[in-house]
Amino acid sequence: MKIDKYIMRYFEIYEDIALTEEDRQLYKKVLELFSNIGLKARIVKDRIRNQIHFRITNSMDEITNSLKKIQASISHGNAPQLSGKFPSFSITFGNNHAQSDLAGATVFAVSNIKKNTKVAQKMLIPANFGIGSDKFTKETLAKKVISNIPNVIKDPALAQFLEQLIEVALKKRPAVDPEVMDSIDPDTRRITGIDFGEILTPIMLADTADEIVFPNGNSMLADVDIKGRPYSVKSASGSGTSFKAIKEYMDKFQEGVTSGKIVLNKEEEKIHKFFRAFVDAEGKNVNKIVYASGVADTLEHQALAKLIGKNDFTYEDLITYSEGFSDYSEFLKAVYPVSIAGGYKIKEKDRPNGMPADHLYYLGKTDKVPKAKSAGKPSFDANPGAAGANILTYILGTSFLADSKKLEKTKTYSNLIKRILGNVEASLAKIDITKDGKITIKSIPFSEMEYQFQYHAPSHIPGNNLPGFHLVVK
């Protein structure tokens, strides 16, 4: 029954990616086999080629060894490039496979774990250790996680690393043993801090009797509540918070502006409308970004409006414009002036905003051949309309990010976000795992921080993240 639920969980995706019935049955059977041999996989679609494949959260060694159990082999030579970050490969079942309908079948896959790294992103989040919205103390939380580590982690060194981190958080040991740390690579330590840090934080900050609750998915501002106080957990370089996550606070602020209880000057009014665009505009993130760009009205936005001959353009207009190009270099030549319209310079040379990493090569500005990635020319060759629209959207997004960093605007942006959040009783918990196996943590109330506008996403997936803000410690 568990396997059926596990499989059906991914069938929701199938309607969206239009699998044939034959593919549906193939992926169902393969996913069930993966579950039986301990591989953790999900079915996704490559955004560039629309290629259905598995994303497997196991190392290549684990995958290779496990596939031998089901008469399947791996090949890296005949698989399309499905990720610019992780290895792509094909899985082929033997011609004499025990299940005749799988004999000779081939599926594509990607390992979500970098070579020599023991974890993938989101592998160590609370939900994967069976933590829902139950109430815990620090001791019961630690016990729950430790009991579930064997169900989640198969690598002995990683399992020991996590157990000892919990002991460090409980102050039962000063640091992870040096011999354990020797087996943990920097990427594993970094990702563990980001995801497992959501578990370690309440164990470290809570008093013995304090109630710990992990909010459901609707509580986007807080990762965990400790004694009724929300905490946003960050590690390493951290990540931002989208405006969508603080919509309830933005709506309350909007009510105050509308009623006249909150007064804004002209500059604040413009920035407030800009912030609201990310929650009020309809459609996907890319639609919101393009709409917000019109509100911000940067020099890049104005240049693009002239280029396509339309002031109030939409994301769909950008697709239509880009479809007029079949050659990637010609497209880049056409849009390059938009990327430099803001007048930003590095050593008196134009600093373009938002251009793909390979633009210098395809504009003839360098002889250095770019590394093969999904972004840039590969995505454009696969679908000029969508790829071009994404590049232009990314240029717009990075343009209002650059605009927000101008000295005369930085303080206004920060103060307005602070006013929107008002007296929210929440704190930032900055947690990091050091090279010597210790845990450092610092808790700072939101009221004691500054804020910076933020936008980051891949140039070929500009809607991957919605703009928002960074928390900045004073």
C-alpha cells in the first residue's frame, strides 16, 4: 500500500507532462522497482527539451550497485544533457529481464548528488525525518530524528555525522569527532547546515520544556516555532524571503495606506507599488516579474519597450518577439543594448545586466569556448521563443535588482520592508556547521535587522524564484 501511494504521488505530474500510456506504465513499474531497492526517485521534465526522466537522490555508486539487483545497467554516453549541475545517464534493462515488459527498455535519469558529496538539497529537511505539525520538546525532537535516520540515510558516515550533530546541539558533546569530520566533504557540510539546520536550531535554542512546532507549508515566513515565536533559519550564505511569504503583512500594510493611517512619500509610494506587483499580478512568476518591471520602469525596461515597439508588454509579447530569431548570436546582438541601458560600468566598460554566461563567446567578444550548460545557446536552440523571453525577463529582473542597490535607494527599500513587517514577533536564526564539527548559532529579532531587496534565479529559468528580500544583521 505504501508503494502504491508513493507511485500515485507522482502521477499528479503525469497529466502536466502528457505521458503516453506506454510511458506511464513504464515509469510506474520502474519507480516501483526503485522503491523496492532503496532508491529515492521522482519523475520530472527537463525544462529545455521536455524530456521525462528520473531525479534520483542517491549517489552514483549507490545507484550503480542497486541497479545490478534488477538487471539494469548505466550508460553516460547516450543520455541527453538533463542538468548543468548533475550527471545525466540512461538506465537500460537487460533483454532477458525477469519482467518481460521491461526487457530492453531504457529510461533517462539524473543523480541529484554531486560526485563525492553525500547529500542532495532538501534531502535532510524535517519532513523527510517524519516530522509534521506535531508538538515536540528538544529531547523528543532529537529522539524522533535519530530513530528515523536509518530510514533516510544509508551512508554510515553521514548517519554518524547527523547523530553526532544532534548530540552537539543537545550539548552532550562539544563537537563531531574529527575522524567523522574527515569523511564529510565541504558540500555535504554546507547542505547539512542549510537543511538539517532547521532541525538543529530548535534543539539548540529551546529550553527543556519549550514547545517546538514546525509550521505547515502555508507559514512561509517561519521554518520553526519555539515557544510560540517564529524563527526563520538560515545557514551558509543563506537565502532570501519572497514577498509572497509576507503577503499577510503586506495586505495589512496596504489597508493602512488605503485608510490613511499609514502615510507614504512619493518615493515610498512608487516602491510600495513595485513590491505589491509581485503579489497582485496574475499568472506565473515570469508574468509577475515582467509586470513589476513596468512598475519599476528602469532604463532597461524602457529600452526593451522601444525594441519590441510596445510600452505595456507582457511575457507573451517577449515570446513573440524572440520567435522572430533563429540564430542565437543575432538574438544576443539585438538585446545586448537593453542589458547595458542602465549605464552600469566596471573599470569604465559596460557591465551588462542579465546576459547569459555564454554571451561573450557568441557575440565574438572572447575566444574562450563556454562550458556546456542548459542555459544560453542550448535552451535557445531548443525553443527560441521561450528561451528568448526568459533571457529578457531575467534582464528585467536583474535590472531592478541593480537599481535597488543604488545608494540613494537602499535605505528607502530597507525602511519600507521594515515598516511592512511592522512589529512581527519573529527572529532570524543563523546556524552554521564549522570545519571542526562545532555548531555556531546566532538569534536576532527581525526588529534589529536591516533589509535588502533580492532577486536571484538562473537566466534560463527567471521565474525559479520570486523577488523578495534578504535579512541583514546590523
